[in-house]
Amino acid sequence: MIKLRLKRFGKKREASFRLVACNSTSRRDGRPLEELGFYNPRTKETRLNTEAIRARLAQGAQPTDTVLTLLERGGLVEKSVRASVVVGQKKQAAVREAAAKQAAKEAAEAKAAEAAAAAEAAAAAAEAPAEETAEA
């Protein structure tokens, strides 16, 4: 299978990448079948050979996640929702829902405690006049 992936080059801590088409079993910096572009993450500079990339994609080449993001930014591939994004959104929604339930539970407990305190105050107020009449 042919993969579209990044090949690292440049100095230590100053990496740049070439977008290459290579066999999926070959190593990261091995000899590519074809160089298709360039990406510098420090300056965000991207140069893509659009005709060659479209030809490789038409042949069935599979881009890695990072390369797919670069191709989406370059307008070569239509932006799609990835499965990881869907899973993350579901998890976030579940966390928000749990927090809302917890807040509602705490509010109900606070309201119940307030009602109990009001009932105790009313009972104490009712007993106070009865004691005054008994003493008098």
C-alpha cells in the first residue's frame, strides 16, 4: 500500500518535512517513490505539488492524519469529520450532562435544607407564643 506521509530532514530541533509517497512498509526517512511537497512547522510554510498529489490519491494512496490535515488546509481534500472527533464530542457532552445533573442535585438538596430550616423556624415561632401565654 502506498502512503502519503512526512519525511523529516533539517537540523536538530529545527526539523522540516517533505511530503512523500512511499511504501507503507518502508521506514520514515527511507527512499520515497516520489516527493510531493514541503512543510515547515516553525514558519507554517507549505508547498504542495497538487497534480502529483491528486494522481497519487486517485491511485489509492492513503494519507496519514497529519498529511490529511495539510491537504485539507491546502484545499486538495474535502474536510471530513474524523471518528476521534466524534468520540471526543460524545465524551464532552457526557461530562457536561453529568455536571448539570450534579448541579441540579445540589440545588435540590440546598432547597430541601432551606425548607427544613424554614419549617424549624416556623415551629419555634409557634412554640414561643405558647410559652409566653403559659407563663402569664
